[in-house]
Amino acid sequence: MFDYATLRVIWWALLGTLLIGFAIMDGFDFGVAGLLKVLGRDNEERLVLIEGIEPTWEGNQTWFILGGGATFAAWPMLYAVSFSGMYLAIFLVLLAFILRPVGFNFRGKIHDPRWASLWDWVLTASGVVVMLISGIAFGNLFLGLPFRFDDDLRMSWQGGLLDLLHPFALLAGLVSLSMLLAHGACWAALKADHLIAARAVRMARWLTLLYAALYVLAGIWLAYGIPGFAIAGAVASEGVSNPLYKQVAQGGSWFASYMQYPWFWSAPLLALAAAVGVQALVGRRSVAGFIASSLMVGGTIASAGFALFPFLLPSSLDPRSSLTVWDASSSRGTLLLMLGVTVVLLPIILLYTGWVYRVMRGRVTLEQLRKAHGGY
Amino acid sequence: MIIDADVVTLSRLQFALTAMYHFLFVPLTLGLVWILAIMESVYVMTGREVWKRMVQFWGVLFGINFAMGVATGVTMEFQFGMNWAYYSQYVGDIFGAPLAIEGMMAFFLEATLIGVFFMGWERISRIRHLLVTWFLALATSLSALWILIANAWMQNPVGAAFNPQTMRMEVTSFSAVLFNPVAQDKFVHTVSAGYVLGSMFVLSISAWYLLRGRNVDFAKRSMTVAASFGLAAALSVVVLGDASGYTVAKDQQMKMAAIEAIWHTEPAPAPFTLFGLPNMRQRRTDDALKIPWLMGLLGTHSLDQTMPGISELVDDAKSRIGKGLLAYDAMLTLRQDQGNAQAQAVLAANDKDLGYALLLKRSVDDPRQATPAQIQQAADSTIPNVPVLFWSFRIMMVCGFYFIALFALSFWKASRRQLDSQRWYLRLALWSLPLPWVAIELGWIVAEYGRQPWAIAGVLPTALGVSSVSAGQVLTSLGGFVLFYTALAIVDVVLMLKFTRKGPDGLGIWPNHAFPLSPARNGESGEQHV
């Protein structure tokens, strides 16, 4: 029933699902952290914002851990090449992820405004770093990354941290930043005290507008300014996972897959429609506004993944070394086993995550906060 | 291409540093969470408020430690890809699966419930909160299970075969990976060690309160729980440590021979070297104090089986290098000519030894060109650092027996209600606090340093597993880790000491007559009444 090609497509879709899950769930935490100093004017207001994400951020961050683990298991070459190639960029992201858990826990443990302010900056910086670098990394996928394999499939990489800062990649970084800040603002509009929520609504409107403009700009640039990759000759979708068995042609369009599968257009259209939805809903029905921003995030990431298909990690140095859905996966047995595990466990995860959100529902108000903390 | 030796050294240093650092926090989480679950169960069953307050007070310390464990755990998940890229793609087909399952089955549950544990006291019923705590405890141990299944595969790589077309190891039997005997013993041994640490943590801090005459009721109750749980855990660590030793003797012969400094195969049943000074160069143990028969009994659970010595295992490695070279040559032939039936047959007959040919890659680009001297050198390199393993193991073992004695004494005193009758006992309990950490880190050294020179025993040499990054890059990240981890360690210790000193009384958690208790958030920030 599940031939190798089907399993690979399923795991490509699951990789996208985990990435979107991470961006939606952890994205609003990062967005709120990034806006901490903007939306929260004093320590008390910032505490309201932090308490709005505190009970759930840890579970949300697990989407990232799971994304890493699933990539390791299902796409080991993708995991190995991207993490070792973009070494210092990933290291910065890692530092951000290390500082968050302790930041949330330690911030309130010593009562000194300088201590709280230090951790506010740490949380803000860690949010911005992750949002920006993930976008820049995504942008670089379209440009191709400078790696090649030798005959032992040992990868070598030519370039450093600064080589990732191509203008298009920077634009992609800004798309990611504005999108997730907007998403975070939508969460604050839903969760924070009305005083702060009103500020968040205005912020969300501005940020979605900015996001939409940057997103369209990136699309136009991609269509006219950046050559696409394509597999040359017959596509061996059932072939062994060895990237060197294929040939790759460069110079086509990244929109080729959109022409081949017209339903792919639903993703960018959804992203833009959802941006309009955020404008219309965030101020009046905050739950609907947050759902709209979630769809905006999901549509954006899906649209990028669709454009790349079947590529996962194109190589600018040696196009033949590019990783694609057809030649970078685990063995059929591993994909099948991991699919079984995911089908059983993912719904359970969604179930208890939903329960936790229900238990912790409701706005965090300044009044509650003053009561619980004895008035300081 | 010849691997950059500096990158290998720095990557190993970074891995050891980050793993050992992570392993300061994880075992405490593993043990403490069960103590919280026990305390909360008593609360729900008896309805006595003090037990809930105990959960909340120890929960504050648990929370600080948990955050550190999570923060440093992220590094572990991503370091394989960053620093061990060739390792990751060479064995990701097998090794990645348990890591991903750990995330889905265990860590997700743990991370999602932790918020409700701290902030849900007033939002859900007692029973539901208890269930949350129990699931939290189960999830942490389950997490250890999957990590140790992955780790056990590095020690004893079963259920996988080399695929020359993809140049990597691929799964042949998941059940073999899952039911790896090394995994089962390691799991029980490791989580029990965590339970011992959690118990010691509660025992020592409670002893400190009793020495100061503070929180007396609170501390005695805590000590009673810690003594009972700790005694069971300490017994299990040692008994299952023996089981673990038995599987090591069977599946990881070189590691066993190094731990026990068995330089040459001795007639069965072999003697046990209690103390001595292992001498790597001369391959003998100076000033050895031996107990006849004991090693054979422990290692083989028999009187008539021999245990192979280091010299014999080196000879064995040398002959495996020879077979590995046949496999290597066949692999290269297959790369040019996929259908070559003769090469396929040669590879199939020798692919279990391919890893031994890869040992030569440290000194020569094409292992087939290796000189006899290089082959001898590669065979010799399969000996791990004997003195370090020998002593680490012995200190760990002494600690293990000490824990049994201390917890047995504590249990006896607790059952006679004499916990605070003698100050020397309380001081002993207090100053024993660091010992479980010492034993646990030494256990890591025995298991992982003892695996060298292999990343995957017999399959992939550590030196070959590294990424194609520069030494400068690794130095940068290593420096960053040292800097950040040191800063975090300082903050962690400062906060731990601060909240321990404040104690249940100073935090207004118990007794509560001095401060009116507010309904919400007692467990998490714990500071609101100051």
C-alpha cells in the first residue's frame, strides 16, 4: 500500500506539518517575546504578557525539538547538511533556545527591576534571533547552499555565516519577522489585559500590512530574479537515497511546480486572504483574529515548501548534490515505522495540548496579577 | 580526505562538556518528580495540607532544575547535526528514530504538562492535578528509556546492516533495536541512579533544616519519603548495575576488559582486581590486589567461562581489520559496478567488519594502502583509556554501596522516628549531597569514554563521524557554551541556595500562620508573600 515514493511524499508533508506546527505554536511565543518592550510599557505590563505565554511556551517549544528529531529520523541528510553547514547561524538559534527556558523560570525569582529587565532583553533578543534566522535560512534555500558530497557522501561546505546574508535571504528574514511578530500581537490581543490588548490590535494591523507587502515583494523577486532548480531527465521517485545518482538543471523557475500542480496556488492565496482576515477580525473577535494569523503563517510556509518541491536543500556549488524528496530520505522501513508512530501519537499530542489550553484559558489581567503577587 | 584532528578533539570536548553538563540536571529531574508524585498522592489520599505544601516547596527547586535540564537538552538534540554530521547521516536511519519517538511520546507530554503542574493548582480538581504530576513523572522516565535505546545502539549496534548504495547503516530489525539487552539494563540502571540523586537531594536539604531546627515536621516527612524511595533506588542501582556489567561483558568485551584491567585472558574463573595501578604501556596492573574467582562470577555468571583479555582482543581487532579491508575493497568495486556479484558476496561476508577498516582512515586516505605498522597502530587504538575506566568504575561502585548503607540507616531511623536524634547523622546526610552526582558523571565516563575509539561500536570510528566544519567554528561554539553554561550554572546555584535558605517557612509555604496564603500560583514563583 505504501510504496517508497508515497512514503517520501507523506514525510515531506509531515516535515511541512511539523514546521508549520512549530511556526504557529512557538511563533506566537517568539512574537510576544519580540514585542515585550513595545507592548509592555512597565514591568507589570510585561509580566502580563509573559504570563500569557508562560503556562504553554514549553510545550510549544517542543514542536521545534520534534521537528529536529523527525528530520534526523526521516531526512538524516537534510538534518546533517543544514545543521553542520549553517553551523554558526544554528549555534545562535541554539543559544536563543537555551536562554528561553531559564529566562521564563528565572525572571521572577529575584525581585530587582534590573534583573527582570535583563531577562526581558534576553527574551526579546532570543525571539528576534530565531524569527530572523529561520527566515534567512529559508530564503537561502531558494538561492542554493554552497555544499557538495564526495563519493563517500561526506559533505563539504564553502562559506561562512556572512555568506548567508544575500539581500533576498534578508528579505525572507524580514517576511518571517513581520509575520511572527504580527502573529504574536494577535495572541496578545487575545490573552492580555484589555489595555495592552488594544495596543496589540493596532500593532497586529500594522505588522500584517508590512508582512503582506514584503511577502508579495519576495514572490515577485523569486519569480523574476532568482533561477530555479529542476531535476534533469527521468525522476527516480523510488530510487535509493543517494543524491549523486541524479542530474540537476539550473536556470528554470521556482514557480514551475505551481504550473505543474495548480492547486499549490491555494497556499499563497490562503496566506494573503488570512492577512486580510487579521485586519478585519483582530480588533473585534480576537479568537478569530488569532486563527487568521495562524492560517497566514501556515499558508506562507506551505507556499515556500511547494515552490521548492521536490527540492529540500538545493546546492549552488554542485547542483547534483542537491537534496530532494526522492534521494535524501531514510530507508523505507524507517519511514513506515515512523509514520505508524506519528499516526498514533500526534493526535494524542493535539488532544492533551488542547486540554492544557482549555485549562489555562482566559485573559491575564493587571488586576489578577496584582492580587496574586501581593501588589508589587 | 583526511579528517582534521583538531576538529575531532574539539568536537569531542564540546560533546563531553555539554552532555555531562546536561546530565547534572536530568537525573535530578528524573528522581525528584517521583518524590513529588509520592508526596502529592499522600496529599490526595489523606487530605492533609502539609503534603500539598511539600509538593509546592520541592516543586520550586524542581522547577529551577527542570528549566536547566530543558535548556541544555536542546543542545543535545541539535549537536549531532551540527558537529557530527557524518555520524548523523551514516546512522540516522536507525539512531534518529528513538530520538524522534522520545520527542513525540515523552518530552512533548512532559513539556506540555509542566505548565499545568505549576499554574493549575486552582484550575483543576485535586485528582486531575495528581494525574498531571503522575504523567509528568512517567513522561520523564519514558524519555530516559528512548534516549537510552538510542545510546545502547551506539554501544551494541544490533538490527542494522551497511548499504553500499546509500553509504550508510540501515535498519534490518526494529525489534532488535528496541529490545537491545544493553538498552534494558542501561535504562533501569540510569533511572535508578536518578532516583537515588532525587532522594539524596531531599534527604540532604531536609537534614540541613533539622540541623537548624527549622521546618521540623516538614523536613521529617520529606526525609521519610526520601529514605524509603532512596533505599529502593540504591538497591536497584547496584543489583541492576551487576546485570548491566554482565551484558557489558558479553556485548562490549573491550570495554569490560578495560574497566577491570584484564590485560590477558586468564583461566576461568578469573580473579577480580580490587585495587591496582593499570599501566597502559606495559599492559599490566602494578601493585594489584586480587580477589580470586570473583571476576569470572560477576562477568560470566559462571565458573567455567573465560573473559577475554585486552591483548587477545587487540589481536582479534587486527584480524577484523583484515576482513574489513576486504569489505572496503568490495564496496569500492560496487561503486563502479553495481551488479558485480563477486563483490556483493565479499561485502556480504565481511560487512560486519567494515568499521575496522575505517579505523585506518585516521592515518591513511585509502585504507587499502595501509602499512602493517599502521594496521597494528589501528588495532592498538581500540584499547580505551584503562586507568581512567578502572578508577571511575571503582569510585562509582564504592559510592553505590555507600548509598545503600546511608539510605538503609535513614530508613531505619525514620521508621523509629529518630531522624533528628543524632547530629552526626544529619551532617552525614547533608554532606553526602554531591556524591550521587559524582557517581553519575563517572558512570557516564565509564559508558561513553569507554566506548572510544568508536562512535558506534565496531561500526563507525568517532574521528570519522565529525562534520566538515573548521576548528575555528567549533572553538567559537565551544567558547560560547563554556561562557553561557558557566553563567547559567552560577545563576542556578544562586537560586537553588536562595530558595533552600528561605525554605518553606521563609517562602510562606509552611507553616502558614505568619502569612495568609493567596490562592493562586503558590508553587511557581513561591515568592509572593515576601
